[in-house]
Amino acid sequence: MERYGHILRSYDIKPSYTRLLIYQYLKEHKNHPTADEIYQSIQQNIPTLSKTTVYNTLHLFIKKHLATMIMMDETETRYDLITKPHAHFKCMSCSKIYDVAVDVEQFSVEGLSDYVVNDAQLLYRGICPKCQA
Ligand SMILES: [Zn+2]
Ligand SMILES: [Zn+2]
């Protein structure tokens, strides 16, 4: 936990107990959770936790560039820590989200030079190897 406190501080985030637990969840699960999944899990440690606190904490992490939001569709938002650039693959059968490596150097995009880019996401959808078997 103390190790995580240092990380949060390095992003200019005061490491409260709730923030540490939410960070720890993202760090250790790497499962691209919804805010609800985080809430369900952390609530076991902090029974007084509100969903608003979870949302506010996630939005703070995003503002400080510690985490990112992945829009799966209009109704589903998931969260991920910002690590090295990677794409996501969503299995339409088991709903699991996999990280896929992307070579950013090889990835060429045209027509963006006049835009200020804050975030970029690459999402694949299909059937994972496990579900194909
Ligand atoms: Zn699957
Ligand atoms: Zn990811």
C-alpha cells in the first residue's frame, strides 16, 4: 500500500485510503472493470463507500493521467490504468476484455495534424481463442 501511496503522490493525488484501494484494484486486477465492479469490491473494505466517491476518484485519476476510460459502447464504460499504449479486444461471447500489444511507431494515422489529441483508443471486437475452442 505504501508503494502505491508514492505512485499517487507522483501524480499529484493525495493518497486517501479510498483512493489507494481503488488504485490497488485497478493495478492488481487488470481486468478493465466498470465503476460498479470496483465499487462492489472496495465496499467490502469500506462499507460506507458511495458510488459517487468511486466515480469521483476515477475521474480524478483520469484528470491526472493515471487512468483512462474505455468506452465499450453507449452503455458500458470501463477503466484502465495508463500503461504503455495497447489496444483492446472485447470477446462478444464471454465479454472479457483482453489487452493487445500495438506498435505505435508502425501505426500510421493521416489527417490528424491540425487536431489536439487527448486520448486515442483502438478497440477490436470478436471471439476470443477460449470461446472459439
Ligand atoms: Zn471469450
Ligand atoms: Zn487495457
